Amino acid sequence: MSLEKAIQRSEDWHEEIKSNTNNFVIEDEEGSIIMEFPDGYYWLDLLTTTCEEAKAMGHCGITSKATTLLSLRRYKQPHVTIAWDENNNMFNQIKGKENDKPVEKYHKYIVDLLCKLNITGFRVENIGGDFSPDDLNSDLLDKLERCNPEYINNQGMSDEELVDMYRADLEDNLEHEIEEGIHRDLFWFIGDSFIESVIDDFLKIFI
């Protein structure tokens, strides 16, 4: 399909998922509870890298660069999903619903988990809204700095840095594909503006 149609299909899919996530309950939970809170919230290690989280959260519910997924839940309803690389003890993604940043009321549970697991850092797996210590209020930031200063010091790239990195890779790959697929003279006729427009449209899917 065309790029424009693919973008529209992606937007339609997210809207459909969004309409079904607000009260989604996962009746048959699988995994292991690794942390519980007095107000009923708990962190569940799903013991898998692909799960039902997608239907409940409006994101893909799968990771390729982590060893397991963690889910913040209450009454079997998920609210935050984390991709955890146990081999390096790093988080690759910390997502709220619809691939957005987790909302503020869940920050305290994220901080407590970062402290309990002594996570060493954060490595972004894809472009999009991810939790950052910059999102924390002063009290929670102070708590995180006290209990896990290493995490503060080992943050991944910002969204802006990621976009720049992806843009450079896309430009190189797209130019190569066009040169290989059509006559070289036609490639120069298409020019940089065409390449830039295609890349801009592509990046909008992820930002």
C-alpha cells in the first residue's frame, strides 16, 4: 500500500484500540507478582516478551530487545508496561496507554520499582513517549537519586536525538534503494525534497 494509506491505517488501528482499552480487564493473568502496594496496585512480571497487554493498553505488547515485560496493574487492569532486559538490568521502554508517557499518578510505582530492582539505566527501543526522570516531581526525583543514582546517570537518548539518528539512517537507506531501483538520472530528478517528505511522513508514525 502507499505510505499515505499505511499512515491512515495505523491511525485507524490506534483509534480502534483506544476505544476498547479504558476498562479492559485481563481475567486470566499469567506471570509472577514481584511488587505489591497497599492501595492494590502491583507489578507483574509477565514472563514473556509478547502478551495480551496490547488489547488493554493500545500498544503492540511486544518487545524484541528485552527478556520480559512488566505490567503495573490494579484489579487486573494494566496501566503501565515496561520492557526489561534482565541480562543488562536495563529498561528499554516504559509506556502508558497508547504508547504515551505514563501519567503522573503512576510515577511513584515506577520509582519504587526502579529502586527495588536497582535498574542500571534506560535504553530506548523505539521513538515515542517514554518515561524520564525529568517527568518526576521534586520529591520523587530526590527519592530516585538517593536509592538509585546509577539510573539517573545512565539515561538513553532523548526523542530529539533519536529522531536525528533515525533520520540519518533513513536518508542513507532510502537513497540507496532509489538508486538501486530506478535509473540514476531519474534519482537526481526526484531530488532531496522528495526524500525529505517521505522521511517526514514515516517519522510521524512514531512521534
